[in-house]
Amino acid sequence: MKKGIHPAYNEINVTMTDGKTVKMYSSVKKDLVLSTDNLNHSAWTGQRSNSGDKGQRAADFKKKFDGFKF
């Protein structure tokens, strides 16, 4: 690797949403606190966050553009 062009890597603490702390290396110099991780993201849990909103988005769209002629 070429000298002097790569960022310095620092050991940081990453706090997960359940409070567990993991040590990682990053070019970021401060500790991170995650608001989303594999415990609460829909890609891993299989749950949709807007599942109670079925059909409401379409109804809002129709209401918003009701007077327009398409």
C-alpha cells in the first residue's frame, strides 16, 4: 500500500440498540451509538414499520389530487 494516502484507523466503541458495546476499527474518531441495527431493522426482523398503514397512503394520495383531471 502507498504510504500517506490512507486514513488512520482508530479503535472505537459502537453501542447497539440493546445496550451491548462492540469494539471496532474505523476512520471515525469518536464512539458511535446506533439507533438502528439488526435487532430492530425490518430487513432483519421481517416486520414492516408501516404495516398498520395499509391503504392509507393511497387514500391520502387520492384525497390530495382529487380535483385534478388526469
